[in-house]
Amino acid sequence: RANDAVLKALAAWLGIGAARLALRAGGQARDKLVLVAGGSADEFAGPLAAVSGAGEAPPGVTTTGAR
């Protein structure tokens, strides 16, 4: 239930449907790896940069553009 809540909150924050997100790793850990289906890395560069406060993706976050 907690992981579902995290995915819903992340989807709302990114402005996308929760169905576009999938938990790929970290189901029982604090650190999570989330797959975003569709779109492009550029679509999420702004929100990720805003979180880091440094104008780049937070540590551990990669944007590969892979679909």
C-alpha cells in the first residue's frame, strides 16, 4: 500500500497518470527505482531539476530517454 501511495504521489507531482509509472526495484526499501512509460527524458527534466535545487537531476536519478 505504501508503494502504491508513493507512485500516486509521484504521478500527481509529475502531472501524469499513475498508470505510466511502475516500481522496478526497491519494493521493500527506502530507495526506489521507478520506470516512467512513454514521453521523453526532456519531459521530466524540469521537475527533477526543481527537486535537486541545482539545475540537474538529483543524485541517483538518470534520464536516458529510453522507452
